[in-house]
Amino acid sequence: MYVHESKNHFIIHPYYSLSNLKLLIIDDDEALSKSIKFFFEDHECEVVVANNGQKGLEKFQQENPDIVLVDLNMPDIDGHYVIAEIKRSSPDIPIIVISGTSVIKEAIRSMNLGAWDFVTKPIMNFEELEMSVLRVLEKAFLIEENKIYKSNLEFLVEQRTDELEKKKSELEKVIDELKIAKEKAEQSDKLKTEFLAQVSHEIRTPLNIIVSHISLCQESIENNPDLKFINGFKNIKKASDRLIRTVEFILDMSELQAGMYDYRPQAVDIKQTLIEFAFNYSEKIKEKKLELGLNFTQDDTIANLDKYSFERIIENLIDNAYKFTHKGSIEINLWSMNDFYIVEIEDSGEGISEEYMKKLFTPFTQEDVGYGRRYEGNGLGLAMTKKFCSLNSIELKIVSKKNEGTNVKLYIKAK
């Protein structure tokens, strides 16, 4: 049996027994009151009887019943007054009117005062009265459930409101902390920028002076047939260029990692850039007895790119092709497809192993490592190239096989 307790009332779900239910019968018809009392006591209900309206109101205050059955026509106080008085103190109490009058306006008046159901006399079948009791009990049960739901809902709303206020306070605290952290980060970024600029100036300036003076010294002994001097100056120039290139790589990578690279998009001629770098490497490529092929099928090759970073991309890729190719050729191709310009740099060099392809863009890594490695470099070229490509929204694809060469493609969005 399901019993729901509310204050001093027990509301029983109508689909179960009526046991433990307390009924108050207010009716001056003593014979009918006894019959109703015996019927509901058989259902294990507690039944209280009052034979007039005044006693009925007193019994209601004393007994605190779960349901009230009231007659309308009583000699001292009529049922309408009883209903009004009960509803004034207990608006949710179920009341069933039992009346000998079948006038519809009496039933309507009773309902307006707060009665929940209306059963006419004579009662020929007490099961009909039982069904009326079950109906009003179901209504009472639903009302109480609704109250509990609303009460729980209000509690949940209050609880949630308190949680939100707490979260708001925590969030405001976090925002204040983030503001402080942002200010510190901006100050730190400023210091980093100033540091990188200072390092760049302090390293590049003396190196440029060294390189320029080496050129002057080399020119002054041009007529000296001693090969030791000539080779010495060549080696000094080569080492200086290598050092400058390494410094530039580290500084550029530092700016990219710190998010301080100054990205400045502008109209860049892709074809012209390829020609310039191909020309810069042409002598070196010729010295290695390699063939250099330039194939451009597109004349208008303007794209919106950051000029410095795009030039570093092309320089790094051509330098890799030159460095790792010892025989055969290097091909530099340019064409357009759909809304893209495609730059292809293909060589017949050593290629890349399948294992190393997995860490191709990892900074400071090289396939050939150790003091006995055959190639110079700092392992930053492709890592930086990848970052510069992302910066310019360029898709980079590299296909390579060991001892069969490498094919690199750049997909550049047309302007």
C-alpha cells in the first residue's frame, strides 16, 4: 500500500486500499451516517460522525480528518456554511457533498465554495460513494505531489542560484587572475621581443662586419697565387654564412614558438620569388654537376602572403634539394589548379626513410646524427618551413623514398 504523509494527513493513492484513511461524516440523517460509517470501517478506515453542522466543524478541528462528507440540508447550520468554514482554514481538504437535492444550482454552489464532488441521496450503491472518495483522494494526491514538486523545484532553483552565485564569484576571481596573468604575459612578451631584437642585433652586426671584411681581404690578395689563402678565405666565408644562417633559423624559430612573429601579408609574386632563389643556387648546383629545371606554366602568380616567411620556405626547400642531391637533377615547377598555385620542388637525391618521415617536422632532429654526420645543419629547416606554411595557410605535402628522391608540393591560395 502506498501512503503519502502530509503534515497530519495521510493521502492514499487511489489504486490501493483505503486503510488508515480518516473520514468525517457531517449529516443529520443518523441512519445513513451509520451505514456509511460501517461501509468504510469495513475498508479499515477510521470514521468520525457529526449529526449537525456545528458539531461537524468542532469535530473537524479536533480530529483533523483526511476527507469530509457533508450534507447540504441540516437544521442549524447548512452544508454550504460548513464547506465555506472548512475551506477557510484548510483549502486543500477534499470535501464530498451528499445531498438529497438534485438541483443543479445547489451542486454548482457547493463546487464554487470548494467541494470536490457531489453524490445525491438516496445512496443505493455504496460502491458509487467509494468511487467518489477514490476520485477526490486521487485529486488530493495529485495536488500534494504537485506541491512537493513545486517545493522541490523552488529548493532546486534556490540551490542552483546559490551555486551560480558561487560560480560567478569564482569566475570573477579567475577573470581577475587572468587579467593579472595577461598583464604579466604581455610584459614578458615585450621583454622577449626586446631580448630577441637585442640578440639579433648583437650577433648579426659583428658577423656581417666579419663577412664584409673577409671579402675586402680576399679582393686584396686576388693576384696572390697561393691557394692556401684563397681556400682559407673561401672556408671563412662559408663558415660565416653557415653561422649567420644558423642564427637566423634560431631567432625565427624563437619568434614563431613565442607567438611574436610579425606577420605582414602583401602581394607576392610566386614566380619571381622562385626565379630569384633558383638563380642564387644556380652556381652551387652547377658546381655539383646537377641539372636545374624551371618549368612555369603560369604567368600571373600573385598571392597574398607574408613575403619574408614565404621566401624562407622557398629557400629552405631549395637548399634541402641542393644539399641532399649528388647526381641527377632538381626540378622547380609552377602551375595553377582550381583556385590554387602549386609549387613543386623535386629532386633525385638521397630521399627520406620511412622511419624518419614520422618526425620530419620535429625541431632539432636530423636523419643523419652524431659527430660523424655527413651534412651540416641544425634540424630546424623543415620544422620552421612547416610553421611558416601554416602561418600563410599553405598546404605542404612531402613524398619521399630512400635513395629515390623527394617531391615537395606547396598549395597556395590564389589572390
